[in-house]
Amino acid sequence: MAKSSNKCGKYDGMEDVDILIQEFRITSIYQKWDATAQLTNLPIFLRNKAERVYDAVDPKTTIEEALKGLRTGCKPSIETLLMTYYKRRLQPDELI
């Protein structure tokens, strides 16, 4: 069986939302979804926090409104970004 080229999986709202949006747009092009189909299929890729944020977005009559609301609601907090920075380890091929 051939491996799927679709990278767009379930998004939980904790990672970078811009990566989800980029992968969703690529999937939309690959699947040849128009704006209505994109709006219909977007909730399939969401779970947990992202799903709750999407449900709270109002209005979401266009895919752009839905993605904007998702981006706003799932943006990581300053504390989360700071903790991610402190947990990161320098890779062998990186310099300070």
C-alpha cells in the first residue's frame, strides 16, 4: 500500500496553529476542495482545545473567518513559549 502524502492530521490546539493552517491549505489544494468544502472539512482535523475554539468562532461563514478564529484562539501563551524555549537543548551542529 502506498504511503499517503497527506501530513494534515488531528490538531489539538497545543502546537503551532500556523503549521496546521499551512498543511490544511495544502490538503485542500490536493483534494481540490472549494471554499465550502474546506469549511465543511476543517472540523474533521480538530480535537480537544482546537475543536472547542472552532465551535466558539462566530461568525464562520467563510474559511478565512474560521481559520482566523482558530489562529486567535489557539495562539500559545507567552508562558508556554518561554517554557518551550527553556526546555530546548542545543543541537550538536548549532552554535550559540
